Amino acid sequence: MNKSISPIISASDLQTLSASSAFVLIDARFGKENYDKSHLQGALHVDLNSQLSDIKADFANGGRHPLPEAERFSLLLESLGISPESHVVVYDDKNGANAAARFWWMMKAVGHEKIQVLDGGMDTAVQAGFPVSSELEKIPTKGTYKADQWKLRISDISEIDKVSKDKNYLIIDVRENERYRGEKEPIDLVAGHIPSAVNIPFASNLDPKGLFLSPTELKAKYEKALEGKSAENVIVHCGSGVTACHTLLALAHAGMDIPKLYVGSWSEWSRNGREIATELG
């Protein structure tokens, strides 16, 4: 995969980058009230539910976090003062596994180059001495951002129907082992997994300190899992198309092509009368 900068940035590098005039820092933690209490100084908040998703009344229609239209997302970027030239860093408090990875994927999917996720999340920046604030941040000068389509690979339930038992394809379920095996389901209505999907939990992308494994380690891990399959034949999903982006981020960090994201994920599949497996894949 061609990339000019790493998709991951360390807390120490964030300190240096923050002095740049083209720098934009995004807080993607859940809950605006958490942001209001304390955030990295200068950060602007984005909300997963209202801004990074187009949630329907029935989760059977696209899952719990369907993508908004790319044009709507571009308007959000403009309101955040982001232009195509901006260097954007996004963080959350889930080691990038929540909305930070989703925001990263969405920016890459509209063709943005300089977008990075803070390794380890907000805590690592605080520990490194990055200033925090509870003050209202200055509203930036509106940016200019034109996007009308998602440019990265996206899968849907009809494609999963066609390829779920095709040996030429690989479907990766990044949820925890217990959810994949159907032993528990704390969020969706039915437990289990898509037939033939293999389980590679997103947490396995991280070391014991909650930082991303090195590109070399990630590449070795995923090359073994993919067994030579090309990115267009690999589909990654989770519960609702959010934490799946953590694995897509890990693959990008490894210098590999970004596979397809099944946005609807388990929350859509499990509500549409599709076959459900509980045996190990």
C-alpha cells in the first residue's frame, strides 16, 4: 500500500506535530460530556452516533452504525476546519478501537493522506505531558472539503451471502472470542458468527501496554492469516463496523493493502434471518 506517513503516531511525535499550523486534533471518545470535562488541548470533538454514522430505526437495515453519505462527512470535515492539506490526528480512549479508527478509515476513504491515530489513545498523551483542557475550544475557520463517494473497499450483506462459503475469500470477525463463539452477546440480539468467518480479535493487534504491534509483527501475523489472498477477497467485520476499522488500521500500519469493510457487520447479519454459526471456524 502506498502511503506517505504512518497511520499511527506516538505521543512524543504528537507533541512535535502540534506546533504545525496545518495540524488538526480530533477527540473521538464516546460522550460529549467526557470531552467537556477534559480533553487534549486544542482537540475538537466528533460523535460516533450522530456524525460518523447514519443510524436507522431498524438495525437490520445497515447495522448499528451505518456510514453516512460521503458528502455529509465532507461537510463535517469542513466544520472542523479540515481541508485536504490538513494534518489530522484522532484519538479515543479505547486504544484506537472505537471511533478513532472509524474516523481514520472514513478520512482515508475520502482520499485524505495526512490522517493518523494516536497510539495508545488519550492516556498516552497525558502521560507524555501533553496539556489537557476543559475549556471551550476555538471554532476553526471553515475548511473546504469536497467528497462525494467512499473510495475504499466496502462489502455488504448481499456479497457476504455470495462468498461466505467460498474458499477464495476470507471473512475476518474481530470481536472477542466469547462473542464469536456465541458464548455471550452483550449488545446484539443473537449470539454467534457468520459461517466460515475466522476470529482474529482486534485486541491481538496490540501489545500488553495497549500500543500497536510493530509493522513487522503485524505483517507477519496477517500474511499468515490471509494465506496469499488479495485485499479485494478479504472482508473484515465486527459488531457494527467500528472496531473492524482497528484491524484495517493495523493492516495499513503493516504496509498492507486495506481489505473490504463490512459496515453492517454482525448487528445487520444477525437481524436478517441469515445462517448463524457457533462452532469454531
